[in-house]
Amino acid sequence: MSTGTTEITPMLQSFLSSPRKILIDGKWGNTLSEHTFPTFNPATGDVLCQVPDGQKEDIDRAVKAARHAFEQGPWRTLTPSERGKRLWRLADLMEQRTEEFAQLESLDNGKPVTVARGADVPLAIDLFRYMAGWATKIEGNTIPISVPYAPGAQFHAYTLREPIGVVGQIIPWNFPLLMATWKLGPALAAGCTIVLKPAEETPLSALLLGELACEAGFPDGVLNIVTGFGETAGAALAAHPDVDKIAFTGSTEVGRSIVHAAAGNLKKVTLELGGKSPMLVLPDADLASAIPGVFNATFFNTGQCCGTGTRLYVESRIFDHVLAGLADQAKQIKLGSGMEPTTDMGPLISENQHQRVLGYMESGLKEGAQAIVGGHRYGDTGYFVEPTVLVNTAQHMKVVQEEIFGPVLCAEPFIDLEEALEKANNSMYGLTAAVWTKDVSQAHRIASRLRAGLVWINCHNIVLDAALPFGGYKQSGWGREMGHEAIDLYTEVKAVCAQL
């Protein structure tokens, strides 16, 4: 079997042709209903394979397995060093299968295989290795306490950090493998047990990852993987009374429903949600790097990134020059199947997303925006949209206020920096932001005023390093992914006080 000019490896071909199963308590099997659903290649619309359609009863079985593994199994009682070794072993196994993972991401998600091979897979491997190191560094503190009503008494007080318990994790479709590792790495390092629900659009790399986790020696029930739809499997996981924490990445709208579902047993919640990230280009910016930087910020991964730069504010004296540069780059970009090595930008994930993005572009044009480049669907096959730059936009427009999650940039000139900052912060989101300027002091002053969880200076999308915490202000979420902050969110603090 071949797609484009990249030959699918025999190992991956065998994976796609074999019946897909769900993973519960260390065993691969069918759902109780034995129903399946198709997963599609978004570049062609063709079915890749059938995947189990997990339901509430399957989630319940997986949670019971995770609970037993947490309470009775060896995982949380293993030495931290042993947990770290398992994570490192999993990273090694992934590295050996880099090509299979890269091709699987391209086929299931649509992204260029060259991007998956050079970024998604290596970053996922690095995440596990980074978190493997943290397994031995989860520490408490000793606390000198003073008790006024017990003069002369001696106490030994200290804190412990213990695994939070059974964790439900729901991951999105834009970076399927990488988002799985962002969730799994810190939870496993902390000693938690997990039920993972991949996105229904892109479940395949998580299933391959599950096979390698079994090979790496993770005890039965530590990692359980149930495929299915958000409305059924995802909702059941979020509401399950025996889940101690839910971690979700996706839209803000679904994030709100996750919060409501989690309220039943007041489970801990981590949310990484939407964004409408502003970018400011000041007149002293190095335009030779700022123009391609803005371009990549907007069109990387077909604009399907929560941190995508979607609102551009450029000082009026250089506005036309910057926009001309962006339009030139957009005209040169090659759209096509991700399995074509020369493809620069792949399709959107699905027909629904395709129609959503086209609808936003139509809305913007009707409200008075103009497309200096793009503005249309591309081709007759697959879910392609032209890279689009809109001007004559205004703050009230849907394309400016709402997350599109596609290759669409709204650009506006500014004269007064204060006004630009006000517009940049005029959003219900606060995930990422960026500024381009040669004035280092000015850059840091602006960074301190942007209401965002991550601010880039003279760059963008430098977010995927495992040590850099990622998350947002306002309605962009709760908590942080990656870095030591992620470890904190998968542990409980216990204080112990003993009188001596």
C-alpha cells in the first residue's frame, strides 16, 4: 500500500490491517457492544481502519482496572527510579518506531509526515525522558513549626507528595501522539494510574503507544486506553465517581461541560482549552525574521493549534510591507497529502472542521473583511483550505473574537501601542501571545502586560519543549502542561506532624 510518494512501512501496514482493540487491565479486547467506527484519512476522505466504539460500560471497566492497579498493584509502590526506568524504556521503544508513528500521525491527522518525523515524534519521546527524570525528584519539605500554646514542645513536621490516584485523560486530535505524552508523562512519573480516551478523529497513535507501554513493562491496569466518542466515552470518564482527576485538552465549550461533569465527586480538573493569540510587530522589528515567524505562527499544523497566532497587530508604517511578505509566503505554500514529502500544509482534520473554517471565512467577508490571499477551499478532494490573510477586520467580528482553528489570520494596523495592547487583551482567551521588537526592555514590558500564559519574544511556537510550562489565563484553561508544574498537578500534598 502506498500514499503519495511515501511508502507505508510493512509494520504499519500490519497495524492498520489488524483489528483494533481497546486496552483494559493489560489486555487488548473488544468493547462490550463490539461496535466500531471508522477513522479517516483527511487528505482523501478514505477509511483507514475501524476502531472500537467505547461506551460507558467500557469506561467503567477501565476505571475499575485503574483503581485496582492503584490500590493493589505495584505501580505506586515501585521505587521512583523504577518508574523512571519504565518511562525511559517506553521512550526508547518509541524511538525505534519513529517512522511508524510519523506515518500514522500523517495518515490519521493529515499533517506532513516530515513535520511528524521531525517534531511530533521526537518531542513526544523527549517528554517521556524528561518526565522519567522527574520521577526521582518528587519531594516534600520539612517545616519548623511554632506552637504558642505548647511552650517547649518539640515537633517534627514535614510534607509528602503522593500520587493523586486514578486519572482520566482526554486528548485532542491536532497533536495526537504529543498530547498523549503531555498527559501520560507526568501522571506516570507521579505514580498515578490512567484511563486515556483519545480523540475519535485520531485514535491510532495512542493505540500503538499502548502496545509499546505493554512491551515496556508497565503493570496491568496502569495504562488503560478506551477509544470512543466524546459524548459517550469522554462524558462517562469525566463524570465517573471513582476517577480522582480529569485532564482535558480541547475547546473551551467542551471544557465547561467537563467541569460540570467533574462536580459530582469534586474531582481535580486540569484544562488546556482554546486560544485567540495576538501577535504584535513593532516598527523596529527585524522583519526578515518577523514575517516568516508570523507566517509559521499562523499556518503551522494548518492553523490547528490552540496557540496559533490568529490576531496580528502591526505598526502602521510597516503594515503594508509585512502583509505583502505574508501574502508572498502564502502563495508559495504547497498544500497536499501529508504523505507527500514536498507538502508544506496538509488538510483540516474532518469535514466538520472544513465547513467550520469555511463558514468563519464567509462570515468575515460578509462583515467587511477582505482576503489579500486565500479565502477559499482548495481542491475537490479532502479537507483543504487555502492559507488566508484577512484585512479590514474589526474587534466585533466573529473571525477576530472566536477561535477558528484553521489557517486564517486577521491583521490590523496600529498607531498607538497602548491601543494595540488593549485590543490584544480584548479576548475571553489568554493562552499565548507574541511580540517582535529589537528593544529588549520594551519587549519585556509588553510581555508583562499581555494577559497570556505564555508570551514569546521574537519567536513563536517554541512551546513544545518538555521543560516549558504551557497553559492559559482566563477561559484558556486551568493548570499547566509540562515542566515541574505538571508534576504538581498529579500529586496531593500531605502534611505530617509528630510530637517528639
